[in-house]
Amino acid sequence: MLNMKNKTKKKLGNYLVIKENLENLKGTTNFLSFRIDSLENELKEFKNEFMKFKDQVLKTLDWLVGAFKKFDEEHTILTGQYSKVNEELVNHETRITTFEKKSSYK
């Protein structure tokens, strides 16, 4: 009989330890759920901020690409004009040289 009481006390003690461990586990589970929810919210905020940043960068790049394209077009036009002016300069130089030679013979 005494042995039976000791076994019952031992089982009751084990039950209490298990019950305490389950309560600790529930607390840990609640804490982990809270942390996961918190991290999910932070991730959503980061994603939103990143999307805004990406949009701003793309808008800036659109402007920059447009500016470079305009610069390239202006450069192309000026290059064509430079060739034309250079041809006229050579033409004028040839005419002046010819005129000077004719003047020196008179």
C-alpha cells in the first residue's frame, strides 16, 4: 500500500511538472507568434518603402535617360553642322588663296 501511495505521488509530481512545462510552452508559443507577426509587419513596411524608392529611382532614371538622349541628338546635329562649317571654311580658304595669287600677279 505504501508503495502504491509513492507511485501515485510520483505520478502526480510528474503530472504537475508536465503541466508546468505545457504552460511555459504556451507562453513561448504566444511570444513566438507575437514576434512572427511583428516581423511580418516590418517586412510589409520594408516592402512598401522599397517600392516607393524603386519608383523614385525609375522616375529619376527616366529623366536622366531623356536628358542623355537629348544631349546625343544635339551632339549629332552639331557634328553635322561642324562638318558643313568646315567644308565652307575650306572653300573660303581655297577662294582666298586663289584670289591672293591673282592679286600678286597684277
